[in-house]
Amino acid sequence: MPKANELKKGMVVEVNNEPHIVRTTHCANPSARGAATLYKIRFNSVKTGQKVDISYKGDDFLKPLDCQRIPVQFSYKDGENYVFMNLEDYTQYSLTPDELEGQLEYITESLTGMDAMVLDEKVICIEIPVTITLEVVDTAPGMKNASANSRTKPATLTTGLEVQVPEYIEPGEKIKVNSETGKFISRA
């Protein structure tokens, strides 16, 4: 059983006897002595899609749900929906932008290592890798003598995601981005 301080984005747990997906976690440190650290967790209900915000103490236990993991790959966009293909039996799954909340900026046709989380024969979410390689489409020109520790500049990636990158990064370069924080990691 995971504790509240061990919850990560994309985990599926039971809240009020219903399956919920962890969307965001926020740690709030108290200012008073002796007070417990609180974790504010935003969940999405698997059944209704409703957003629920609940605060837990760090040592509160939550019941994990046993989900089947199926390797998938993004195939194409069908109107508003995104279609993923099961790499084992080629079954196709269609998900709405709401079900992929916070992940659309990282999903490309070439992205590998994605898993579909299946509960009761229904895909409830897609789990993407933490490190994702994307190409820089637009940014200010690079500086010749920029060091690795110098300032950053905004860069737009192929998916439309905007991240802060070091000044030496130029358009056309591939970079690694952390999908949990949305921050630049390194050149690819």
C-alpha cells in the first residue's frame, strides 16, 4: 500500500471505494512546529472523470488498484480523440484529450515506452516515459560562447510545448525533457 508521500502522477488508487487516477501532487510544509506535512493530491475519477482534490498526511495509506499494463503506441488523431494501438494484439484504443490531460505535449508518433493502464477491460489512462526526446522548432539563435551554466531562453518544441533551455541550444536540435516536471534535461 503506498503512502500519500509516495504517490506519483498516473498511479491508480481507490478513493471513497472508487478508482481514481493521480493527476497532480503538491507538498505543503506547515509553518507551525509539530505540524504534519500535508500532500494535496488531485485525482480524476475513472468512472465519471470528475476532479477531486484531497489533502493527506504523509503517512496516510491509500489502497492501490491492480491495473493491467499493456504496451501501446500512438497511431493517429481521429477528430478530437487520440488513437493508440496495442503492440501485442494490434487492438486500437481511443482516448479523449481530457483523459490525456497534461500528457498531450509529450506524445508523438515516434514515442516508445508508453503503457495503457487497463481496469475492468477499459483503458483508463496512458503512462508515458519520464524522459522524452523532442526537437526544438523555434528559439532565439544560439550564442557561440555560451557555457552550460549560463542563462536560459524559451524554446518551442515539435508538439507545441514551451520549455526553458540553455542559450547554446539551437533550432533543429533534439533535447530530452522530463515529462513530470516539463523541464529541460539535456541534449539528446
